Amino acid sequence: MNENRWSTGESCVSWEDAEILYSESFRIVGDDFEHGGEAAAKIKAKLKQFGLDAAIIRRLSIANFEAEMNVIMYAREAEMQLQVLPNAVRVILSDRGQGIPDIEQALQEGYSTATPQMRQRGFGAGLGLPNIKRNTDEFEIVSTPGVGTTLRYTIHLQN
Amino acid sequence: MLMQELVDLLKCRVILGAEFMEGLEVTACFAADLMSDVLAFSRPGSLLITGLASIQSAHTADVADLSGILFVGGKTPAEPVIALVRNQRIPLLTTELSMFEACGRLYGSGLEPGGRS
Amino acid sequence: MMVAREPSILFDPARCVGCVACSQVCPTKAIRVAAGCAVVKPELCIDCDACIRACRYDAVQARLSSPADLARFKYKVAIPSMTLYAQFGRDIHPSQVLHGLTRLGFDRAYDMSWMNEMVAGAIDASFSEMEGPWPKISVTCPAIVRLVQVRYPDLLANLVQIETPRELAAKVLRRRVAAEQHLDPQDIGIFFITPCTAIMNSIVAPVGLEQSNLDGAFAISEICGPLQKAMKLGGAEERDDQISRAGIRWAMSGGELMGMRNTNTMSVHSLRDVQYVFDHLEAGKFQSVDLIEAYICPDGCISGGLTIEGRYAAGRNLQHIGRRLGTQSLIKEEKVRSLMREHFFDLEEEIKARAVRPVAQDLRRAIALERERQELLARLPGKDCAACGAPDCATLVEDTLRNEANIDDCIFLRLARCEEAAAKRGEGSP
């Protein structure tokens, strides 16, 4: 299979063994613009209850919202999993969809394959993935064209 | 500027959230129809000025911790958008003025840009 | 050092019927009803008098000094709240009240209106030197300070860092009396005559200073009757007390602000309105206001729980008494400024939060608690009936999490269990 991979930040390996204090999954359905943003809103509310720092919540929420809109615009469906670790919050988003043939290109600000309908919603200007990258400390994309894409992004918590 | 003064200045209609306007100060605004720009560049606490009346505007205001939403060009959002904003406890305004004129008046009265764009 | 607080209210078990009127009005959910009688959790209590006002059985009393406390001192001084002047109609002069007090076991009673005027002047003059966050919140009302400590710790930095007139007046007067009467300052007992349930804790466990300059407090409502009789005996004519007209208004809402040059101020009173405004402050609103005068009682001190005269009549009385004092100012601005340079008005200590139900600092603990909280809440009916003893379902959950109650105290859960058991028995019998 033709897997594309891209990552930034410190090696994600360090978190592999981390204990997961909390995890919850949210389902996102492709083309469902009416509910686009709900998963991000729910995760935001949950993290507030846990007493996390407002700036961290905002960064993660922005990343989540962009990622959620990407699924709605380009994929059939996805599961967004929130994981709270002792020193980080992490989101793993796996979708079933067309995949990203050229990740480097998709990460360029302004590069977009959006349709007019997507742009009517205030998205689709080629800022989604760059916006996730901007707001997270670690970001990894694994995509298989024709099968789907998995995003993993992490924000570190200062202690 | 007090939110109430802004309402007068732009002849806004308050769709909801009048009860959250008391004492609410608007110090900065961010104007865009592109929500990705708002997410990328707005400062928390800014007023969102937009012509985009979809549910994504409401989610953007929530996610980016904005202090209110002003729709320009006489746009009025549909009921689900209003319901969502109601839970966020922020004011939702609409004005007949165009984006250009609304922003011009606010900038002219000393409000700051609510972020880089 | 933080002195342990005692409850500022006492429940009389003989009178309390165990209704939940007090526990449901309590703004900090400090009251539980156990075994037919209300008890207060002192760490949560902010010393407001919401429960005293709500009780229909006269079962809640404020904690105050006793005559025995008075007897401990060689020389006894009374400093009345301005509210005391408002209890005897429109046609009295404060001198009569002060003189009357000397017939009730006090060696001397002093007016403190001049100190009110000085402190207002000091606050007014120090705006230019104050640093954010804005607005500043006045610290005169001890229940407000306590409310901020317990419920609004984010607003601690907004509190005015200037001591209250009653403490400063007591400090000055102790020195003066000691010198005049050649006494050891410790032999002088200075007592506040108060309309306020929160005063005792501000003396016993003071905030912003290490030790209170006051030695105790008596309720206006207790002293009014004897005082009225004593005032009828006359004899006040030879007194030459100078009363400050601006200072006398401090008992009323808006009184602190009236003499100030700065008019970018707000006056907020009554518990509900104070909470409304403080909620807004926490949300970052009202930031262009310079000073908020906040009182927990509906019209400021004249409407305190320990008064006799109704608040409207008291307000009218005080207006009239003030008008007859003329418009002269007792205070010289240069004097205030020189005292400010000596740091005379400054709070001695930082006012700290008293978070009594702290959020868990550790993320792991916070998540575990939140999970448990949601699970427990889901089991309760959400009727907030208060029959369990806690004022509402959410508080029962909090108490359960702290091992201070049991979720099964809920009568609806018990009822459900009884019905289940009965159904089982029903199945078993022929």
C-alpha cells in the first residue's frame, strides 16, 4: 500500500507509553456541515471541566475544529479520539476517505482543493492543516490515498 | 467601547444576548468571512465581524473564545445558529451596514485590530 | 497567621424546626440540615445574614460579644457604626447617642465619621497610583471581602488595599485614650456597635491585618432599647463632637462614593446584585470602571440584620441628621496626603484566597473527581428538594465526594430501593 507520512515536533514515540488518564471518542460524518464543529465544542467543554489552562484549550480546540471541518469536507466519516495524558493532551483522528496524495503540498498555506460549497462555510482556503500545525506541539499525518488519513496531534502541558 | 455604544454606532439589532452586554467592553475586532483566518489570527476576547451566517461562525466564536458576533450586510442567522450562540452566552448582533462601512466606523472610533491578518 | 474562624451565626436547636429555608438562600451553600436542626460549615460561611433574614422561627442568631467581654477591660470605649445614629428618628444629634452610650457601661464613646471621610479621601487620592486590575472593589463590607475570598478568588487583586475606617479609628483612638487616661493600651477595650453579622469574624479572624484593633462588637438591635432610655436623661449638651457630614453617609449605599472627586464609580448592594456584578467582573466586564462600592445588605449598613429601624426610615433619618450638620469638611487634604505618605491607610497583609473546596491541582485527580461527580449526579433526581440535608443535588454530590455525606441520603434513591425490595417480596409471596 502506498502510505504517505509526515510529522513535526519532537518524536511522538515518547508519548506511546504514557498512561491515558481519560479518553473519549466522537464520530464525525462527512458532508454533515450542519453539525460541523460539534466535536470540537464537546471536547472544549470537557477539558474545561478538567480545569485545563484556557490557552491550551483554545489551541487544541482550534486544531480540532479545523480537523473536524476537513473530515466533513473531504472524508466519508471519522472517529476523533481525545486522550488526556499526564503531561499532554492528544487527539487521534482517523478517517475513511480519499486520503492526501501529496502531504507537503496540502501543508502549504493557500493550497486547496475545496469546492464553492465548502468555501461558503468559511473554510476551504487551504489553511486547515497549517492551522493545526501552528497550534500544536507535535503533529503527524499518515495518509493512504483511497483509504483514509490519520492525524495525530499533541499539545504539551506545563507543570 | 461599550458593546451598547457599538450597537448604537452601527445601528445594530440585538438578536440575542442583551443580558450579557451590560458592562461588556469591546476593545478589539476581527473581521473575516474566512473562518480559518479567524481561527489562525484572532485574539481571544475580540468581537467577530463577519458576513458568514452559518453554524461554523458560531463554532468559531466558541472555539476561539471571542466575545460576540456581529453579522454585516443585514444577514440573519438561522435558528440552529442562534440556539448554539445562546449556549455560549455571548451577544449576537446584526447590522444593515456593509462589512466595509461597519469596520470603517469601528476603526474610526478607535477600536483596535483583534489580531493579525 | 490565619486564625480559625468560628461560625458567625448560631442556630438555636430549641427553635429550629429543620426546614430548609436558610440552607436554600445561603449563597455559598454553607448550611446543612441534620437531625432536624440546621448546622453551618464555618469554612464556607461568608457571614452575610441571608439565613437570619430567611428564618421564620427566629432560630438563627449572630455571634457577638457579651457583657463579660466588656468586664475584662479597665476602660471601655464604644465606637458606633453610623447606622446607630439612624435608629432614633430625625431630630437627634449624634452627640446625644454618644453620650447615651456612656450611661450603658462605656467610659467613653467616640464618633468615627471623620475617619470615614479621611478614608474616602485617601482612596480618591490614590487612584493615580493604583495598578490594575480594574475596577477596584471597596473592602468596607466584611462579608464582601469574605465572598471574594471564598467564591471569587480571581477578584482578590481588585480589592482596595486601604484599611477600613472602623479599624483605623480604633487604632488611633486606642493611642489617644492611652495617652489621655495614662493607661496601658491593653487595658482599653474598644467595642464596635454594629448592624452587621459579619463584624465578629472580622475582629476574631481579621483579614488584611494581623490583629484587629477592635476587641469586640455589640448589636445595635440589643443596645437600642436601653440607649433610647439613656438618651432621654439628657446631658449631651456639653459635648463638642465634630461630626463629618460626608462621613456619616457611609452607612448608606453610595455613601463611600459621594464625597469622591472620581465619579467613574458604581455602587452595588444586596447579595444578588453583588453576585451579578462579580460574575460580570470575572467575565472581564466593567473594566473601565474605577471603583465599586459593594455591600451585601440591600441598602448598605443601614439595612443590616442587627438593626431596629427599617431601612427606608433609617435612610431618611440619616439624610436629615446629616443635613443639619452643615457642609463643612473636617478633613484637610494635605493631612490625608501626609498620612498616605506614612502608609497609615495601607492594609498590613495581603488578602488571600480561602478556597475551601479546592479544585484538584493534579490532572489525574481532577479527571477522577469529575468522572465521579458526573456519575453521582446522574444517579440523583435533580429535584433539589433539600430533603437529604444538603441544599441541592449538586451539593450532596460535593459532600459525598468529600466523605461528608452519603449519596444514599437522597430520599428518592431510598424510595426507589424500598419499592424494589417490596416488588421482590411481592414476587416471592403467593
